[in-house]
Amino acid sequence: MMSYLFKSARLGFRIWEESDIEKMALINADAVAMEFLPSTRTLRETKAFINKMQKMYAEKGYCYFAVDLLEDNSFIGFIGLAEQTYKADFTPCIDVGWRLAKKYWDKGYATEGAKKCLKYGFDELGLSEIFAVAPVINNRSINVMKKIGMVKVKEFIHPQLIDNERLRDCVLYKSSGN
């Protein structure tokens, strides 16, 4: 039986395990799942990401959580909260983010999970605001942001994507709790 930090109707949120590395690496190597990121990620980069998330959770009580489908305990990707410290006029901040295997798209999991993570951030962690960022061309993620009640703050050029003409124009959304 899997041990979850918290659950939504269909999803279980947990800390990362060694067994998640290869499963997450498959998602990170999928060009479709990574369409709105500068590149796919290697197994080594995925391992470093998971280590960073484990450390963030140990230090702060949140991270981009490993997420399972409760009906069969299958790993579907990540949804959660992370500290962003790149240079921008709204950082450092906490953002909500997600990356799911393509076969789990269009089923409402990102929306359900992000909504639950906002609730966790506000109710359990006492955060006063949570942000979300996406390239302006990423309509799928922007739709999730809208569905979970976030409000558009502005468009900006992402400092980490400044040399990527396709992805550098981003939107910033914000939620200030209920």
C-alpha cells in the first residue's frame, strides 16, 4: 500500500522514490510532453531533478510531488509546488507546476491535482500567494491555470528562456487563496 502525503479524488501525492527515476525519465524524454520546455531531459538530469525535489521537500514541506493514479497506483508524473529563484520582479516565489505522461492528458488530472496543491499550499503551509508560469503558446497549461481559479498578472520575457524565441514570451498567473 502506497503512503500518500495527501490525496485528491483520483490522485495520490507523495515524496519521490528511487523507483520513480526511470518512469519520470520516460516522460522527460518524450518530445510531446516536453514541447513547451527548451529540450527533453536525460536520465541523469531526471535523477538530479528528483534529488532536488527530495531536498526541497525535506527543507520546506513541498516540492513537485510524485503523483499516482489511486485506482491502480500507476505513476503519472508530477504535480506540486516549488520555489523559483530565477531573476524576475516576482521572484523568489512559490509556483504550482505539473508534467504528466501524455497518456494521462485530457482527463482532468492536472487541473484536479493543481487545485489540490493550491489547497495544500494555502491551508497546510500557510502560503499567501502561489504563482504559475507558462510560455504564451502553451494553451493547455494556461487553461489549467484558469480552471483552478488563477488570475493573469502579466506577460514577461522569461530570463531563463531569453535566447529561445519560441518559448521566451511567458505568462504569469497568481492565486491568493480562497
